[in-house]
Amino acid sequence: MAELSQAHAFGAIVVGDPGLGKTALARAVGDGLDGRVPVVHISAQPSLKKVPFGALSPYLSDLSVADAGSPIAIYRALTRHLGQQGSDGAVPLFIIDDAHDLDDSTSVLLAQLIATQRARVLVLARPNPGPPAEFLALSHDGMLHRHDLTPLDRQQIHELCVRELGDEILASVSAVLGKTSEGNPMFLLALLHAEARSKYLVQRNGVWCLSGERPGIDLRLTDLIQGQLRGRSRSELEVLETVALAEPILLTVLYESCDPQAVDTLVDDQLLSLIPGPDGRVSLAHPLYGEVIRAQVPIGRSITIRQRLLHLVENQADSVEGFLRWVSWGLDCGATLDDATLLKAAIVANRFYDPTFALRAARVVQAPELKSRALVEIAHARMTRGDLLYARELVDEALLNCGSLRIAKEATLLSIDLRMRAGDTSQKIRDDVHRWESAVNRIEQQRRGSSSRSVLLSRMGIRILSCFVLNLEGRYLESETQLVAIRDNPEGTEETRLAALALLGEALGSTGRPLAGAAATSEALNIIGANGHRFLRHQEFVITRHGMSLIRSGQWKAIGSLLASYSQAADGGMVHFGGILEYFEGLMALRQGRIRTARKRLMLAVEGFRESDIAQLLSMSTGMAAYACAMAGDTAGAQRYSDEFAALPAYGSLQARLQGKIHVVGANAQLIGASASINELRRIAGDAESTGMATLAASALELAVRLGDFESLTPLSRITTAFEGADGAVVNAMAVGMLKKDPVRLEATALKAKDAHYFLIAAECLGTAINLLSSQGQTQRSRALQPALNTMIDKLEGFRGRQFAEAQSATKLTQREQDIVTLASRGHSNRDIAEQHGVSVRTVEGHLYRIFAKLGISRREDLQDLHPS
């Protein structure tokens, strides 16, 4: 709007792909002018692009045939039209939609009007072929400003989802919607339309969660996309159909099967995208285009296209999408597909959380030697769909008298996955490990005692799962030794190494060594990334443990990057790990002391984990939500989450359950008093330390100290002495400073904590330092720290802790003193203040003396910083 009203500028060019908001922007501009400027809307069309002044035809109805080609006559006709609008001499604004289809004559005429300052213009065009050259020239001369619209980023997508849905939405849901729509607002709004969202979204306690597989297309979205493709030639539509059915397809194959000129046109118009890489593949520019086109291609024509391409796309087996598409075609067209290929397709589909195709491929496997393996993939697909009971029956059937080491491994891993989803105890998981071990022993005996490499790897896998059970039970020191040996075993594979690294990272992070833990889990993630989709099913397992180590070591930027990359990937796993993003964000905010943020994110995490809790973090997040509510002053929320925690079954890792427990205990202290809570926290800390869960013990002791238990400082300082990372260093320095009652050390720790973004600990250190200084009679020094404490308290989003609340009380201003500060900070003299309050100047001077002493300042000018007017 500013550019359209500047004297030296005569409009703007807005360039963007369809659906990015050009038309909405033009509508907003028109509404914003509110009739103050005459507006002429011009809608260019491909059919009129070669017709001189074709775009202006709605305004030329009274023009004679003889004058139809005269620019002067055209201009006069436009002038008459503007006169009918009552322009009152104002320079008109031409809003040109789809300017890339504007005829040359209209472009030249409007450019001349702009150049002679007789018109302003808002040009809306797609990047390809782009705005007319005449407008680009005016842009280069500075008369028109160019703006290029880009897709919405992750934050904007989330905000739009919240606005349209009217309630909070899990970040994982908005990430999936963002990937599906690729940040296109028009497509995103169509996905959020009430009729469309009812198929894949569900609202739980005011939070929108994914309730099934990925969002699909509906009639509204179909109409939008078909409108974008309207006007394409028959040969271009054939290319689009072929790519939609085969993407990603080799460019050479596409040239061979379709009109090459049509292919080039669609690439130039950015409807087709060239995928970077040595083999030159092509896909549709937007995934939703493919879904719509595939749904609209008649079955007969679809089969004809597939049959024509079937023998050409066998070379695409190195592309996951191409391989699955090829198998799907074979099934549709009745082609002969061997059972090994079908089984591989089912395995790959399950890795990408596509249970529908996995079931389709696995069910037609006929070879007796592959039937059991196919049964495992059917069970996997059933589990993904939420049919846990039937999946359990299939897994148990596959393991019954199992004679294959590979099937024994895969079925056992799936069985444990089912245990985790069902919330079973660690003992049942140990039973699964023993069942696998028995199967391996039986198979080895059947092979007459020969220990092959596959038997060796199976036994290594059994040891890894045994360590997994040890971690669940909090026996990290026991598992660590075995995991190091497995990690360093030269006979192992990349899969055994990544599994050992993930569990080792968890063990190290839980025993005060989060830097080493993060290094281990980072290496595991690198193995996953280097192997394509091969180890994709382990991704969330590793990410959960990597994120915990990053938070425990205070690596805030690293955890932010991890969450951003995971949400941008937005694969099918996010449906089943729905609360993980909010969980980490809430955990990070709680650790830093950003209480309102922590409360909100943890409450969202709880709702996400209610929907699906594969990582078994519901108990921990529920307890932490109770504590965050209590710290934020939401006593009703704290009570509700405390009650919910008490009602949860005892499942998941012992450490996660106890982390939830200590935070519920902390929340109860805010509700009913600290004495009983302190005793309980001491007990949990003692038990945790005795079993090697040092990180948990430190958490319990830190909460006890926060409640006023100074006896917990001694064990807290001892436990955290050897802790790695910023978190351990800050907590240890705080404990040592409080034990020694050393205000200088506490002030230095507060600075260190602030720089590391531990704002709550910084405030507690400053508050304790101020109280110590005041008790030692060092009033001036204590008051000098007050501004720093106030700064830290502002970062806590409303929380008022015991230590710094006491420190503030000593410097709290009376109402009269606050009034005097307000006037003095605004520049009023002592006499002015005295007259306004009806007191003597000497009385005002006395008040100011006490105010300066309380606030730790010595100059009147400092009041402006402490109390801005």
C-alpha cells in the first residue's frame, strides 16, 4: 500500500506461483483503498494473448470497429470509463491479474500511461513466463517495485493452521500439512477445510492431532488444481498424466514416450521439476498435482500408459518411489512379479508408513519359503493401522516353530514394537528376548551346531535387546559395558552398531555424560542418513535419545536444528510420534525457566502422546505438565495433571516414570506445601543414585533445593561434580555457591547461567546472593544486584521463586515511593513532586534517598532504566 501511494513510485510487480496469495493480495489492496482511488481490474487470459487489447475488452464495448486498433481511441475509452467511476482527477490504479498472459498491445499502452505518470499499476504474474517485458523495464528504472512471493515457512504454516482451526495444533500435524501442501496457502486452506480435515484430523481437549494416515485430496482441492491445469494442450496433459503415474521418471523415458516439446513447455512453466542428480529424473512440481491427476485418469487409459512404460521403468529400481510405483503397476496390469520383489515392496512400504500398499504386496506372496516373512510384514502394516491385537496374533504365529534366523529377528523386533505401543512391562519385553534366544538355539541345533555369521549376528542382536531392557529398568551402568563391546565388535554390522550407539547414548546421558551420549546418538543418526530408507524405522528411536542428550548438555541450538530438520522431513512416522516436537520444546523451555511456554508445549505434548505413545513418554510429559502448571500459577491444571499421572499404568522406562514422578511431587509442593515433597524427593534421589541413575538423582535434588531444602545441596554438588556439559556445570556451581554461602561465587554462577540460557537458575543464584549480602549487612552490594535479578525474573514468564521473592521483598517500594519514582523518571523536579503530593521538598528528598538505597542506584537518571515512564 505504501508503494502504491509514494510520489516517486507508480506501482508494484508481484510474482509468485499459483496459490501463493497474489489474488488475495490484490483484493486486500482494493479494499484498503476504500474508493479513494479509481481501480480498473484487468484479467488476462491465454485465449486473448494474441488479440490486440484483448485484456481491455470489458471496457471497450462502446468502441467502434474502426477504432478497435487505435491506442488513442482505446485510451479515450478507458478515460470515459474512469470518468464514470468519479475519479475526481486521482491517478487510477490498474490491477492486472495473470499478467503473464497479457497481450502485447495492452502491455505497451499501460506502460506508457505509467511512464507518463497517468496511471499506477499492480501487476500479478507467475514466474514463468513472468511479467511482460514492458513492466520489467519500468521495474529496472525504479518506477515499479518487484516482490517475489515464496511458500510459507514452517512457522507461518503453523500459524495459519491455528487460525483456521481455531485451536492449537500439534507441530507434527502442521509439519505434515506443510509438506503435503509445500507451503502453498491455497492448497493448505483446502486441506484445512472442514470437510477435508474430518478425514484425517481429530480434536482432543482443544488440540488437533492426526488420526490416521496422511491427508488426502477432496473435491474442493481437486477443483482448485484442475483450475490451474485448465487450458493445457492435449499433449501437455498426456505428459502430466504420464509423470503423475510414473514419477520420478527418467527424462529420456519421458521424451521417448511423450511429445518432447510438450515436456519442455511444462518444464519451462515449472509444472515439471528436474530432480538434481546424474540420471536426470523428472517429477511434478507439486505432489498434490500428482494425486489429483492420478485420481482423474480413467482406469483404461491408466493401464494403457502403464503398460507402455512398464518395460522402460525397470531401471528405476534404485529410486524407492519408482520401485514401488513399478510394483503397483505390475499388480494393476497383471504383470508377472516374482515373490521376492513383492516381499521387498511390502518391506519398503512399511518403512515409509504406507500400510495399504504393504498389505497389498505382502498378501499376494505365494512362495512357501517367503510366506512367514510376508506374514511379518502384514503384521507390521496392521500395527501401523492400530490393529494391535491382530498384529500380535500374526507375530506369535510367525515365531511359532520359526526356522529362519531373519524371521525370528524381524518378528521379535515387531513384537517389542507392539509391546511398546501397548504399554507392556519390561518383563514382557525380556520374555520376547528369551523367546528369540530359544529360537536361535533351536535353529543352530537344527544346523548341527554350526555357528554361522548369521547366528553370531543374531546373538549380538539378543544382547542389544537385553541392554534395551536394562535401560528400561534404569540399569544403565550394567548395559554400558556390554554396549561398548558390541559397538567395537568388528564382526558387527551397521545396524548392530547404530542400535548399540543409540542405547549407549541413552546410558551415557542418564549417568551425567550427555556430551558423550550426544556424540554416540549423532553417529547413529549419521548411519541412518547414509543408508537411505534401510534403517528408517530406527529414526524416531534414535532421535528421542539424541534429543534428550542435547537437552541434558544444554545444546539449545543443536536441539532446535534437530527438531527443525525432523519436522521438515514430516514423514509418516510423525503420525505415530505426534507429541515428540512439543515434548522437546516444552522440556527445553522448562529447563531454561520459560514457564508459560513450557506449560503450553507440555500440555500439547500430553495430548499428542495420548493419541500415540510409541516412545512411552506420556507419564514423563504428564508429570512435567503438572509441574509447569504449578509454577505458572495454574493450580487447577497442576491438580488435573497430577491426578492423571497417578491414574497412568506403570509402563515405559523406569527413568521416564520417575522423572514424571519427581515433577508431580514438585507440583504438589506448590499445592499443599513443601515438607512432604522434600522428603519424597530425597528418597527418589537416594534410590536413583544407588542404581546409577545420576541424572535423575540430580533432578530430584535440584527440585528439593528449589523448595528450600538446603540439606540436598551437599549430595547435589557431589553428584554433579563430574557431569558433562553446560547443564551439569551450572547446577554444580549453584550448589557449591549456596553451600559455601558465597555471594561472589553465586553472582558469577548467575552470569554463567544467564549466558547459557538457564534463566531460572540465574535468578535463584542472584536471589540467594542478595539475601546473603543483606544478612551480612552489605546492603549496597545487595541492592546493586537487584537490576540483574529483575532482568532474569522478566525472562521467567511470570514465575516467582522463593529465593528471589525474598530478595525482592527487601527492596519492595511502597505505593508512595512508586508514585515518586514515576514522577521523577518523567523529569519532574523535587518541588514539582512535593506540590503534587502536598508534602515538603525535604520529605520528597527523604523518599528519594530510601528509593535509591532500595534499588541500589546513586543517580536520578538511573530511575529511567529501572522505571521507564
